Amino acid sequence: MNSSEIIIRKVKESDLPTLIDFFIKAYGKQTIFQNEKFLEYYFGFGKNKEPIFNYCLIGITLTGEIVSHYGGLYYELKMEDKIFPMIWGVSAYTLPEVRGLGINSTIVKYLIENNEINAVIGFTEKTGEFYEKRGYNLFNFERFARFVYVIDPVKTKEIIDFLKVEDIKILGLEKIESFDLVTVNSNEIIELTKENIGDYALDFNFIVKATTNRDIDFLRWRFLENPFIRYTVYGYVKNNKVLSYIALREENLEPHNYKVNRIIDLFGNRETINDLLNYAINQSKAANHIYLDFSMYGEIYEDELIKSSFIKLENEEVSILPQVTAPIETRENCEYLGLQSLKNADMIKQLTKQDVYFTRIDSDRDRIARMSQIK
């Protein structure tokens, strides 16, 4: 087979049965990408009610077999008080037998020429070099950092030993003894739900140069009406305004059956962040979680996290504790970030890690992966 026998085009809804066959070939018989409802939700967010797969591209043979897929999730980037459409590249896979024909290069060329802003998270350094040559800002190949609040040091150390990775910074686990609840001003903290979110205005009053635009529609889709994952979202509310929020997801560390709490997103007025963090710590202690963790790209809230006794993990240290939990496994820290734009090239290229803020809400960094995770 040669490249002239493969057509690159957008996915149509009529492609769904063939696309599901492709996903099973690519990701295995347990992949969640065979579930039509998941695909409708996962690719379905958009401000203009575009078709579900509007930002997804495939490589398809003349006989109708899909051999490559590059997914796109519609988000918005808030940059210097302006809002831009941004497409996260996800679930990119080409069948081994057709690799080397330039399919990915053709697809990425199409993305660059047609999307206002493209973004990617999670790839190897070699893949990063591919993106960098095509004009992506790779932020000096820096990676996500991770912050961990250890509640049960004995069980946390057991997980580290199970994964057989080096203890780098968590060697001090034996010194962590306090299980007392921390002091928190909780009078203004309420749980945000799909029923009450419309009662409040969002007034984060905090601007980082470039980050995901978090409006009520986005929070509804991403957290409050997510049909596959149960999130708990707490807002710091004053005068009917949400000044900040924290979004949490409880996960089970299989096969140990230990529970952990993940901060999937944290955003808003810095003066209220420690109250939210301490509130989440208390919730985790009461629920017998063994630790609470948070991954972010950027530097805002780092002082607040350290003040609330989170341990910072960077680079290879990130992999000390499992990022994949069902079941747990060791995964190399490939959480690199790339942004690209032709229309706004100067603004994107000038951004540094200190200018941006991304978390697990972005791209596909927090979703279910297997059919067995559907409850």
C-alpha cells in the first residue's frame, strides 16, 4: 500500500461502525472507544453544536478501511482576556502496517492550516521534536508537575514498593504522622451541582496569560453532567459569586482496594485557594483516602499547595505514585505540552511555562479507558 491509496478526511457520523472496528484494533477489546455513548459525550462538546466528530480526522483506504485516526476535542483558550477556539489533539493512532507513509504528517498539516489553535498533551520527547519542527511551542520540553498530600504514609509506601520505583522525595513518609483535620474557613464553601450552578455567577478575578476558558457551559459538560465519572465540585461562594472552585474524583487503586482523591482542577481567586485545599484535605481524611494529589502545568498555586503541606514531584519523580489506577501501573512521565497557531503565532510562541496553566481537565488527561469502568 502507498500513500496515494489512503484518503485523509474528516470523520462522518456514518463512519461510526468502521471507526469502532478501528479503535478495537488499535486499543484492544476492552477499549471504551467502542461505546457509542462515550464517543458522543467525549467528542460532543462545542459552542456551535457542530457534528460530534467535527474535529476528528481519519486515514481511510479506497476500500473503506480506516487505518489512522487523529481525534480533536473542542475547548476554548482564554489568552490575555480574549477567547480563542482551541482543539486538543487526542487518540492519535496509525495501524502499524501503514506507518511510514506520511499519514500523520498529512493530518497534522491539515490541523495547522485549519484550526485556529492546536494543543497536545502527553507524548514522547521524540514526538515532541516532530511537533516542534511544525511550529508548536514545546515550552523547553518541561513537563507537568505533581503535588501529593500524604494521609496514610504506610499504605502510600506500600504502593510505591509495589510499583518497584525508586523512592526519591517520598523517602520522608515515615515522618508524616498527623491525621488531624486541618483548620479551614468553610462558611463560604458549598458543593456545586448541575442543579445549583446556574444560581451563581463565575467571578474568578484571577487572570493567567493563557489557560482553558472555564465558563458555566464548560463546567456542566466537563464535571457536573459527565455521564461516566462522578466528580465532586466545591466552590468558594460569596455574594452569589463563585470566586474559585476545586473539582475532585475519588479513585480506587486496584488491586489493593485503597482509595485516593484526585484534584482534577483547581481555579480562581488565590486568596481563597488554601481554604478549598484544606477543605478537600479534610474530606479525604474523613473518607480514608491514603493520599490526595494534583497535577498542573504552570506555576500558579504552587505557594498555596506547599503551604497546605503538599509534596512537589517533578520530572521522573512524578511516576513514584500511579497515574493509572485501574489497575495501577508504572507509567513514564511523558506529560509534555505543545501549543500551535498560525493566526496567533507570535502570541503562542512567546508564552513560557510561567504564563500558562493547564490541569487534568485538559485534553484527555482524565477519562475512563475500559468498558469495565462503566458503572
